[in-house]
Amino acid sequence: MPKISLKNVTKKFEKIVALNNLSVEINDGEFFIILGPSGAGKTTFLKVIAGLENPENGEIYFDGDLINNIATAKRDVALTFEDYSLYPNFTVFNNIAAPLKSSANKNKYNTKQIREKVDKFTKMLSINHLLDRLPSELSGGQQQRVALGRALIKESKVLLLDEPLAHVDAKIRNQLRTEFHFLREKFRTTTIYTSHDYKEAISLGDRIMFLNKGEIQQIGIPEIIYNFPKNTIVALNVGWPEINLFDCSVNFENSQLYCPKGDFVFNISGNVLKLLKIYGKSEYLVGARPHHISFSDKPSDVYNLKAICGTSEVLDNQSVFYAKIKNLDLTILVNDPDLSLRYKQEVWLSFDDQSLIFFDKETNENIKLKE
Amino acid sequence: MASVSLKNVYKYYWSKKGKVEAVKNLNLDIRDKEIMVLLGPSGCGKTSTLRMIAGIEEISKGKLYIGDNLSNNLTPAQRNIALAFEDYALYFHLTVKENIALCLEAKKIDSNIIKKRIKDISEILGIGDVLDLKTTTLSGGQQQRVSLARALVRDPSIFLLDEPISHIEIEKRYRILAEIKEINHKFGSTMLYVTHNQTEAIAVGKRIGVMNFAELQQVGTRDEIFNNPINLFVAGFVGQPPINIMKCKIISEEDVIILKVENSSLKFIPEAKIAKELYKLNFKEVILGLRPQNIYIRKVSDKQKSIKGIIEVKEFLGEDMHLVLKSGDLKFSVYCNIDMELKKDKELELFYDQNRLHLFHPETEKVISASL
Amino acid sequence: MKERKKIGKNIFVNLPISIVLILSFSFLLFPVYWIFTMALKTNLDIITYPPKFFFKPTIKGFQYILGLVKVISDVGVSAGVESWFLVGIKNSIIVVVSTILISLAVGLPAAYVLARYKFKGKEDIAFTILSFRFAPPLLVIIPLYLLFSKIGLYNSYISLIWVYQLISLPMIVWIVRGYMEEIPMEIEQAGMVDGYSRIWIFFRLILPLAKGGIAAATLLAFIYCWNNFIFGMILAAVYVQPVTVQAMRYLTPDAIMFREVAAICIGAALPLLILSIFLQRYLISGLSMGAIKR
């Protein structure tokens, strides 16, 4: 299971730079996730590793061997495409067996062995009752599993999965995401999995690389990416609802933060105050995650920031409501699905100051990671 | 705005295989000014119901009342309904404003009134700044909003929406639902919203009607359906992650009725009044449902009972966590707050409230509740 | 009671539609019907006016063109000496089938290249191939005749097969190219990842997926080649000419044998009909491939 390295890889499509001078190392046997919005370059990244696209610049190494000039068929990688790309004129059986019968693998497997392997993988993916069907006769979730079967059966050293859950119904997506955990245990290949859904990324990944417009924003373990996003782009894309961002200035004498848009102050203390003193600046872009803001329908010492409620949404297990302090719009996530706040009702908010994230106003970078 | 009432409504049609019942004995009341959601898997009859209320499909048997009027034989225009579908059907050669104003002009309403209505509605729906653009230049989300505005501006008695947000970009979906609710709040429009997605249903509707196999299973608020499901289907269909379903044998240990889960060491203790009911019914087996949200990793009250399991999968999801635990052959889900201490293969003690156990008849799958 | 109303509604809507359809089809198919009856009438019936719709059929026409019966006229045996029909059919089959096979062998890879690759002058080449269809055959027929005579190809199958490429090749290249463009690149990439060569991908993935287009193009090309008259008439003589030209055999100095000409028309159309029925299956299946959800 190789270590994969990319050094200074650039890939352009006419004028668009899909990958901009990327360098990254993926460890042996790692489940590595590439997270980013659409157009970030995730699919291009996978295709470059597979050899389906050739970079203008840069080198790709598997375990230290340069593979830029090795043809796709000889690289021993498996790839699932975002729209599955099953062979429409082959049955499920033949789709999954296809990699075993190709010229690259000719004579390695006889018919009996192929049959056994297909049985093994289709049972594991719960699709062994669909072997004689054509792809057009399958549901989205079933097609996805066939695509997975076709990729896994090769037992190749590198597994590349391109947004495997993007087009699956929400209910099934959650189930499949959990199932991926089980599959991961079985196959300790070096796996690169792309997604635009941060929940998939932080649930499944050993490490996550956040890619935006062809550039790496941050690489780290899930807890770090979520709790210590390197910059505002990462912070906005990881977490739902979107993190609240607003400008504040620090008053070191009173240990308070003042937000001009909402015209309010609140106290800061402890480690957060220390951090700001060390960093030294007095103006910051503050990030407050929606579930780190709490509210009460009565004012008190703690809940002292008056806000007016806007609309609210009830979700499966939580509620989200939008509130406004003067000119500042905030989104708040509450763990109670039975919230009943009326439009234009007054509530009093409180920020959990220790969980605030501070970004340098010039660089948009998280000051905590500067240490 | 009006209420809608369906009394003993049936819908049949004939296919090669004989008579097909699309809707069976439906009794449903949609109150004036409420948003009612019809939720169910595809083919359950929800779309047929919507089309019967709209008047684009005939009612095979039964009565439909809009307000106090028996409306079976009224045309859609006479019923004064507005429809919003998955495909928006906007007039491509007209601008947004013209699309919205078209039918009002046809009714010869005063142009000042038209202007004001368009202004109010486009404010709520956030399309005020695209009024003069041609509809083809808009995104899916905006087109759907224009379609909603066009339907609304006619001041219909009832607003029928059939899966209106399925073609809208995922990021914008919940905003539009919030706006639909806002429209209902501001204009008091009675709405029927049809969907197969339970997250959408919960987000938009006050009351939800769950349908399956042509029959209405249960009508209630999210709370009622979540905490008091009337049968196994409703319990399993609503709720993300889905409810844990376990087959249990009813045994008694020291005079207490215990539910022992098959192929596992898990044992659950039902409430006394339910236990009495089980004893009366003399069952040997029962189906148990317990929601992942109702299993806790920390004890909250003394009344809670406990079970044990080994963590097989731990999913860190940012704002919350999802665990899959194993006990014997049984796997079950727990949904909880973040706790970074939990690791795979750790044995965990979990807690539940007895009143959150849902017991279902092993054959009819109906809920077993204490008889009064 | 409601059901009865529905059926009633249906009849009222269906009846006018049915009448319009029947009238349209009658109008369009009438010439075919008339020629078919002509092939079964006696010469007298054919030329009487007002036209006769009811008549006593005879199969003499078909017997003549198949060479089963000889026609003896005042000046001796003048027709039915040989079966011009069978000679024509044999020539048509040899020429058109060969043409199509060559067009497919050359045109399918060309369509693939035009669909997939980017290179300078690609659209120019594609347009040039299409432009062959623009030139009226009459324009080129004299020069072609002179050229082929000079190189000794007059009255040979090769000359016809070669010239017929002008008809069939553009059709196959352009129609199949469109179908191949519709096949997502990702399917080929999946094949490459699985370890297959491009040749395998071409034969086992691209061609089966373009089946509908290939069937449609083949059928159209076949029909146009089969029906061609002018090339066969000028560039070949009796024993090489296709069945379209052989029909002229029955416009003799003695008499215009309408019935026999009609019989050859029917006979010449038959292979096309059979081919269409055979290829129809592929035309329909070509349109229902659904492995890539959109």
C-alpha cells in the first residue's frame, strides 16, 4: 500500500488552472479525504493520480517511484467516478468482473476464480441478487455499490473514490456513510476520497485536505479541521449552518470585544484573552459557530445581548433560527427540534467566548494556528 | 383561504392487472391557514391525493369539501387553487414581473393593487431585484421562487405544492422552505405540501400526514409522530438516523416483565402500564423500537435504565456524533453530543427512558399502548 | 356512471383523430398501393380510364421478370429471355453490401476520431466529408465516366462501389459521430483504469453503445445507395447494372411493359423492407441505454 507524493503539480485546462502547484504526501494505508466545493479541483486531482490527465508540471511518486509516464492501465489504481460510469451494455456481473478480465490482468484469473471473487464482493456490498441486471435497471444506490464493487475487486494498491455519495438520496447517504466505516476496516489500501460534504469528510477521514480553486487551504485530522480551521474559507465550508463571521475590536483594558455592526460588547477571559494579547492586534474577524451561541427568552447577566428573531427551521434533531442584533445577522443552532420562536420575538443571546475563532483581518487566517 | 376536508375518499384506476387502489378511504382535514404535509414513499398515494384536491384527477368515491362547499364537481379554476410543481412552468418569453402579473391582469384587477401585491410577495421571496430579468437567466432556486410568487399573487383558497424543491441547489433548499413558511405566516394561505423526504416534511409543516400503500397512517405534529408513532412503518419512516428496531422475546424475571433482544444480551424494561398490557395480551414476542436520539451516553435522571454495548463505529460529525454499537449479533445506533473520549471497541453503558420505548405487535405492527 | 362518461368522451375525441390518420396514411401510401396493383393487372387494365380499382389479378408480371415465362411478340422473343430482375438484384446486393461494409470499416473509426480527438483542421475535414453529399451526381458523372474509362474501370463493380462511397460515407461518419459524442468520456476512462486497451474499448464499449446510431446510419446509407440510378446507368453496362437500372429493360422498342416495371419496383423494394424490419430492433435499443444517470 504505497505512500503517494505529489510535488509541485500543476494542471491547466486551457485558461483555467485546476491544480495550482500542489505538493502533498499521503501516507501508506491512509484514508485521505479531499474536501472542497464544486470546481475546487478534486476530480482533477484523482484523475492526475490515475493517469487519466497529465499535469503540465510536477511529479507524482508511488513509494518513491516516479509514475508520471506510466500508463493508467499499469498504475494499479482503482477509481470510482462521480456518475459511476458503469458499462451500460454489460450486466452487473460483467461490470464487476471487467477489471479481472482486462489485458493488464489477463491470465491471472480463470473463470472459476473470477466467479468466486465477484460473489465475495457482491455479497459484501449486498448486491449479489442483482448480478444479471443491466445498470439501467438499478437504483442510484445500487449503481453506486456496483461501481464500488468494480473498484474494490481489483484489490489494487490505491483506491480513488470521486464523490461516491453525492447523488444518493439523503436517507441512504447516511446509511452508506456509516457502511463505509465497515468497508474501511476491511480494506487497508491507500484511499483518496473526495467530497463536498464536510460531514462525510470528518466522519471518515484519517486526514483531510481542504482544496479550493486548485489550492490547498489546510491539511489535518478531522478534529483540527473542524475546531481550528486555518482560514475563513475552511471555516465557512466545514460546519453547518455556516459559521457566523463579524468584525470586532478588542478593548484590552476592559477585556471586552466590541462589534460595530451589532453595536454590542461582550466579555472575554482566560485563554482567549491571553491569545489576543500575545497576537497583539486590536481588530479581528471573529467566527462564532451557530451551536456555540445560546439564547434565553429572558434577559440576565449571562444572556444580555438583545436580538430579534427572524425565520426558524426545524430539522431532524435540531432547530436553526436566524436572529438580528441591530444590523448583524446571526444563525443559531439549537439542539431542540421543538423550538417555537415567533417571527420578530425578542430573545437574549450569549456567546461562548472560549470557543470563538479569531481571524487576522488582513490574511483571513486563524491566529491560533500562527503559534 | 379555506379549509379542506376529505371524507372517505377513494381513487381507483384500471390497469392490465385489474383494479388498482391509489387512495383508500382517506379522511383528512386541512385546517384553514395551516401547512399540512403529506409524507410517504413513492407510490403511497400522496400525489394522487393532491391531484384530486386540485381537480386534475377525478375522485372515484367520497366527498371533498373546500371551505363548506362540496367541491367534487368543480373545475380547478372554480376551486381557486394554486399549484407549484417540481418543474416550474414559467413563461420563458416574459420577465419575472410579467410572469407574476399575467393572471392578475387577465382578471382585470386594478394595476395599483397588482403593483403592491407583487412588491409584497417579491420582498418575502427575495426576488425584488430580479423583477425585470427574463426568467431564463435565473437559477433553479430563483425560478422556483418566481413560480411560487406567481401562484401566490392570485390569492388562492389553497396552495398545493408537489415536491417543489427537489431541483433546487442543496444549499438553498432550506431557505426556500423558511420562505414558504413565512408566506403562510404572513398571508395566512392554507397549504398542502407533498414530499417523500422526511427532513423536508419536518422543516416545513406543522402537521404531517404519513401515507403508505394508499392509506393515511397517522396525522400529527412532528412531536406526536416522533414520540407516539401509531405503527412500525411510521416509526421507521420518520427520524434520522432511523429508529432502532429489535425483535424481543417477552420473559419475566422476578415478577418483572423484561424484553430480551434476540441474538443479543440486551434487555429492556418497559413501563409498568405497558408491561401490564403485554401480560394481558399474553404475547411471547414483540417488536421494540428505540430512537437513537433517545439513547444517552450520560445518565440524566435516576429513573433511567441502562444497557451496554461495544462501540463499532464512531462518526464525528462536527456538531454532533453518531455511534454504532454492537451487542451480540445486534447493531444499534446512538445519536449524541460530542464526546472525544469515546473510541472504537470501548464498552459503553447507555441510558434510556422507559417511556421512549415503542412496542409493536409482532404481526400487525401496530403500536401497543396501555389501555385506559 | 362516471366510467361510461369517460368512454363516451374517448370516442368523441378518438373518432376525428382516427379519420385524420386514415386519410393521411391513405394519401401517403396510395402510390405504393397503386404500383402494387399495377404489378398484378393485365396491361389493358393498367391503361384503361377511368382507373380500375377492382380487377382480376394475374401473376404473369412477376413470372416474366423472374424469367419463368418468355414473352413472344410479333418479331420474336423480345423479353423474358433472361431474368433482368435477378441480374439486377444480384448486382445491387454485391455493390451496395460491399459499399456499406467499406464505409463502416473506414467511417466508424473516422467518426470516433472526429468525436474524441482535438486537432487542427478537424472541422474542415468533417465538413469536406459532408460536402460530398452536396454535389449533384449529374455534375460529376461525365468526368467520372471519362476517368473510369481511361483507367479501365468502366463496367466494373469496383467503380460503382468506389463511387457509392460518396453517398454512404458522409452519412455514416456524421450520424455515428453524433452518437459517439454522446458517450461520456468517463466510460472510456473507466475502461482504461480497469486495464483495457483503446482497441478493446472501441470494439466492446463504443461500438455497442453507438449501436442505435450505427443501425440508423447503415439503414439510411443502404437505402440511398440501393435507390441510386444515375451512377449505375452511366458507369456500367447491362450485367453490372443494379436493379434500379434493370427496370428500364422493360421499356422496350415494341411496348412499354408497365406491369413488369411495376413488378420490378415491388421486387426491388423488398430487400429494403426486410432490412428495415431487421434493423428496427437495434434502432430502438440504441435509444435506451441508461447506465449514466444524468
